[in-house]
Amino acid sequence: MRVRDLPKRFSGRVGSAMSVKAESAKAVSSKVWSRWKLRRMEQSEYRTYRAVHPFDERFGVETSGLIYDLPTGSQHDACNHGYFAVAPSIFRKSLERLKLDYKRFRFVDLGSGKGRALLLASDYPFREVIGVELSPQLHRIAIRNISRYLRSGTAAPLVSVRADAAEFTWPSGPLVIYMWNAFAQPVMERVLDNLRTALRDDPREMYLVYMHPELEHMFDRQLWLERLWLAEIEMDEEDYSAWAFPTRTEFCVAYRTVVG
């Protein structure tokens, strides 16, 4: 259950043998991420795992499942990467690593699927927790899950919105934005353009947590974003029992708006 940092800058020697003076931090982290991604994305390497996550059994919700085919009729269907929910232990570690005063922020999950990340976020005292999901099938399930989860008591108001992330109107006030590699580059370009415009028109604090960051390079090119950290986070045993992939870690990168 470790969090292994991949620092933005390296100097001198790592251990006693490996010199990285000649390589930039971005090149080092990119190499590590690329090797990990190749292992993770081998579709033939799915492992035997619990079909229903213990989280679902505990709260009477339905957030499990690995789904690739999610037609909606939208022009962005081809950019959809499918659905598989975040491991709760990884979500909590990545969010708590930001060390924020949650009461000041709205939490927005782009590509929120069945809503597991929304339910987990609602345990923190955010001003509001908002999910954005294109698939009507997943959105309906998320609405049902929210209704069931609310019975157990949550710290934050919780809502799921059926909308295209590329056209989402950002709420006012400080934001924590979460995404789990939900869509491909054409949609991500629109997301970043709209977010940059919203922050230009209404400057405020914003933190962004990007899980399984295949398009990290797009974020690193944004002059209005500052990368805080890139970390490899290990899940706990309960989560791994219901994890479809052979790796028991997930890469996560965090950004915030540039101040000044």
C-alpha cells in the first residue's frame, strides 16, 4: 500500500548505479509510465477477479463491471474508453494527497460512469459533488446508486448530470476535477479548451486529478496548469480482489492552476 513518487526533477545519482543527469524528469516519468501502460493495456492479461466489488455489497449499490461498448448516438462515441470503476483505496489516497480544505471546493468527475468516484467523494465535505456522464445507461445506474448511498449519510450534496464532457458548463467557485482516462484526445482537447476559457472568465483555484493518464502530455503543454506530482499508487487487498488487471497499482498525476 505504497505511493511511489516520480519527481519532476532528478539530479546526481539514483541508488548507487543509475545516473539520470542527462535525462529530463519528463523523459524519465514518461518511460516508466509507458512501460507500465504496455503491461496494463494488454487485453489478454485480464485476471480472474470478483465480479462484484465489496464496496457494492456493503452499500447496496452497483458500480462494478468492465464495459467497453457504450453507444449513445453522440459524435463522441468513438472517443469513449469504456467503463471500469476506480479502486476506492486509490481514489482516497490520490484525493487526500492534495491536502485541501474540501469545504471550499466543488468536486466534478468527468466521465463519472456508474458513480463510484462520486459516492466516494461525497464522504468528504465538498460544497457539492457533480458527476458528468454521456451514457444514458450508466447515468441511470448512477442516479439509482446515489439514491441508495444517500441513505447511509453523506458529507456533501451529490448529483449526476447526463452531459457531454466536451460541452459541460463549469460551475462557479474553486474546483477539484477528477477523471479516469474516460475519453480520447479529440474530446480531451475540447475539455481543456472549455476549462481554460472558464478559468480565464472566472479566475479561481482549481486542482485536477487524472488517473491512468494516457494523455498526460496534453496537460503538460498547458501553460495555465502546473503539475504537482505524478505517483504510482498501490491498492489494498480488498480492491485487488475485484480488479480486472494484473497490475495492482495505478498511475495518477495532479495539476493545479498557475498562480500569478
